Amino acid sequence: TALTRAIAAREVRREYAALAHGTLPATPFSIEAPIGRDPVSRVRMAVVGSGKPARTDITRIVAKAQISAVLCRLHSGRTHQIRVHLASRGHPLLADALYGGAPALGMTRQALHASRLGFVHPSNGQTLQFEAALPADLQAAWQEVAGASALPLQ
């Protein structure tokens, strides 16, 4: 329960690595747009005026051949948030068929990975940080775009 409250209070740091179609801006930026059910398709979420507030910070690591390697930090935790926000700007994730992303660089699933999670332990107050290296398929695709030295975690 305490962890759920921390997420709601935006006290949990969540970072994701992703590969998106197109060339995103070189300077870090935020997408702040409300997310709710897509009025046309119940399986999708969408940026809609009646949605709940959502903010994603995006840092482009590198862009090559119309694919951008990015790190995303969530300030809210809406369903499909990164996928919806990037797709709403015309940059769906690689192989994310639900939101318009075509397969590329061998990716047959959405090119998104939770790479870092940090929070204060609710019982003892200790700051905890967890990291997870990219899975093999995403690591191979990431390296094609950004090279081995730009991997988010090694």
C-alpha cells in the first residue's frame, strides 16, 4: 500500500529505454498530455481531453536512419503511457502494432524496456535502486542505432 501511495505521489523513479520511429528532438523534452481510453478502440489508450494527467520526460540518446534511441522517465503511471505519448507525436515504438509502430531492426515486439526503478523503502526509509539490462533482442537493435557505448545499462 505504501509503495502504491509513493507511485501516486510521484516519488518512484521509473526509467525506460525505447526505440522509436523517426528523429526525435536532440534536446530533452517532456510530453504532458492526458491519457484515457481511446474512444474508437477499447483495447487502446489515447491522448484525450477527458483523460488523466500524464507526463513523460524524453531524452534522445542518438538517432540514425529514422530511428531514435531514447530514455523515458515517467512522472505518472498511466496504462501504455510511453507508447501513447510517443505515438501521439508521430513516433511510435518499433514493432508496436497497437500504436502504429512497424517491425524494424529485428524487433517483433514493442521496443520498450523498464531499465531503472528507484524508491524509498516504506518500512526502513532506505533508498533502493534497481537496474535491468536490455534483453538480447532490444540490445541488438539498440546497438545498431546507438552503438555499444551508448547502451543504457551494460
